[in-house]
Amino acid sequence: MNKRTIILLGWFTLLFFSAIGCLFIYWWVNPSVEQHLMGSGTVVTQLMFGLSFGVGTGLLAVAIVRLPFLKETNNYYSELISSMNLSKIEIVFLSFCAGVGEEILFRGALQPLFGVWLVSIVFVAIHGYLNPFDWKLSIYGIYMVFASAGFGYLFLNFGIWAATSAHFTFDVIMFSNLVKLEGKL
């Protein structure tokens, strides 16, 4: 996949997933989309908890993928991401798109209908981390289910900004771990 395709997928995730999520929320969850997504926490409180959770889960994920038995998997993803030649700005942009688009769809729209754990398992499976043919990758996938459920509980307890900021921060940390950033913007 080339850089242009990845950036277009970022825009698609941000715009299409958010729109579909808002429509699902309006039709099946709560006609007041804004009230449903905002939750009970202030934006500052949500960002504080989300950024903290994202840093913690992101750093733990980096430690897990650096375990010796995951070296081959880590190298595969590192080469894949590095081959895209993403700049720091593009990593932040893609992380923002995924954090907002995926969280509105999965946490805001699907989670109220199917629950935190089922949505987290499906979310991680769709990303390919639960693979019955690759037990090493599935070990990481199990961690990701718990991290994803954490995003779900952030949404339940605080609101969408907590979940999106956690997801965003997690993705920035993981992308940065996988790509060589020397000499980039």
C-alpha cells in the first residue's frame, strides 16, 4: 500500500466511520448524538484520563511487541509501516483519524448495542490481531482486547473525548515505535 492510499484511508475512517457511527447513534441508541457522545466528564477531564490511559497502554504495548518471541512479528509490521515513509505529521494525522472515526463508530454506536467486551473482541479481530494461525500475534491481540475494553470503559465513564484521545495517543506511540522517523518532518 502506498502513502497516498493510506492517507485516503485515514480520511475515509475519519469521515465515513464518524458519519455511520452518528447515524447508528441517532437511529438506535440516542436521538441526541451530541449528548450521547459527550458523556458526563468535562472535555478537560476526558482528555486528561484519555491521554494518560493512551500513554500507559501504548508504552506497555511497545514493551510487549519487543519481547523476543514477537521479534519476527514486530519486524514484519515495522518494515510494513516504514516502507510507507510516513512523516511525523502523517502519523499524527492517521492516529487522529483512527482515534475519532473508529471510536465514534465502535464505542459510540456499537458498544451500547453489543457491550464493551464483544465490541472490543470484534474491533481487535477486524484489525487482524486475533489470528488462530499465528499464536504469537494472538498473544498481542489478547492484550489489545484489554486495551480496547479500556477505551470502552473510558467512553462509558467519561465520554467520547476520553476514548478518542486514548486511542489517538496509543496509535501515535505504536506508529512511532514501528517507523523510523529520523530526518522526517
